[in-house]
Amino acid sequence: MTALPYWHVDAFADRPFAGNQAAVMPLDRWLPDETLQKIAEENNFAETAFLVNDTTSTDLGGADYELRWFTPTSEVALCGHATLAAGHVILGRDDERDVVTFRTRKAGILEVRRMEQGYELALPVTQVEQAEYPGLLKALHVEAPVFESVSGANQTTIVLLEDEAAVRGLDPNMAELARIERMVICTAPGVDTNIVSRVFVPAWGVPEDSVTGSAHAALAPFWAERLGHDTLSAFQASERGGVLQCRMDGERVWLGGPCVTVVEGTFHLPD
């Protein structure tokens, strides 16, 4: 058996059993993709973050680590909460450093900073344009404006609802949504925060995500333009729930929040 270090982290949470769960697994080298997928399926979290030391020359855009994310069914192009969790694990093991960088395959180099209250994560902005998607609205059982991503790593759709009650009251047809290969973000102005959202990704093995960092790479610029300010508070109204602080910074969005380590141990991989 091969012993792999393993952390179970609740991201965007200041206590256990809140925020979004992620597994973080530093590796000595990349394992076969099939093995990474089986590990993620076994973990059965929205995402498992795998990282190895980055040996790329800094002249070619190197970072501290390479980073990849897997849901229980597939590899994804960008995951925010598992990146924050990975930063929490690395910075938590080294009190002398306050910043860690990750090189990704489709989202460029991501950065996590230690803050006075938790961490801050920089993601590339996802821009959207208004579009038509009647099949999606049918699956959600709503009539509302739809916006499709025109940039960013993940294929993203924003559905703009009237108010927080409409977001909380959604009861989508998951079987129909599972045929739509997109991250579906339903959002409205919040009651206690600037914005509220719920995120559905059944096509990628995550029926409803708990707290989605990558969704806020689209929500922050979307709402900053509509509300007229670049600093926003956000609540993702899933069963576990989570609060994010969002800050626009040119072509990046900074997302702030704490993390909690729930389990630290060893994953035993058959040889």
C-alpha cells in the first residue's frame, strides 16, 4: 500500500460542518488520471484538490505548486473553494510564509494569501453576456434573464432572479439539469448581503454545490457593474451555506473567507 497525506477541509467556513468540503492531497508526482479520478470518487466531495511541487522555470510562469481538481465524476477547469482549502493546508504547515501560488492547466496561476481573518484567493474574472436558454429555464421552472460566459475556465450560466426568496425557493429538475454541461448560477440581490446565489452542477457530479468560489468569479463582476461598487458581500444559500467577501481587482476577483481542518490523516492507495 502507498500512503498519501490527506486533509479534509471545510472552506469558506469558520466552524466544522459549514462551508464547502474539499479533500486536499499533496503528491510527490502525478498519478495516472484514472487513479486521481478513483480517489476523488472515493472521497465523494464536490472536489478533491491534488498538488505537486511545480518544477516549471519561473521564466515560463512557474508557481509553488501545480494544482488539479476532480469531482467524483470528472476533472474540472477551475475550483475556488478547493484552491482556498489547498492554500489553508500549505500555509498552515509553514508559519513563515503568507502567500502560496498554484499553476493550473486552464485557469493560469492562482494565488492564496493569509489574511487576519482567514485567507484571500485570487481568481481570473469570468465575463458573461445575455443569451437565450429555454431548456435551462424549463429545468429550473422559472422565467428569468440568462447570461452565458464569454471568458473564464468553466462554462458558466447566470440566471438572474427577482429576489432572495426566489433563489431559496428553487426546486430544479436535476435529471434535466444533468444534461446541461454548464455550471448554473441562480442569483438575486441579498437580504443580509449584497448578493445571494445557489449553484447547480449535476452534469459534473455535483447536484448542488455548497459554496462555489469559481461561481463568484462571475458573480462579482456581474453584480459590481449593477450595484456600482467593487467590494461585495455574498451568501450562497445551500444547505450548508457560506459567506464570501468579494473584491474586484482589474482582471482578478479576490474572494475572502476562513477554512477549518476537519480531518488530517492518510489515504492508503493499493500498489
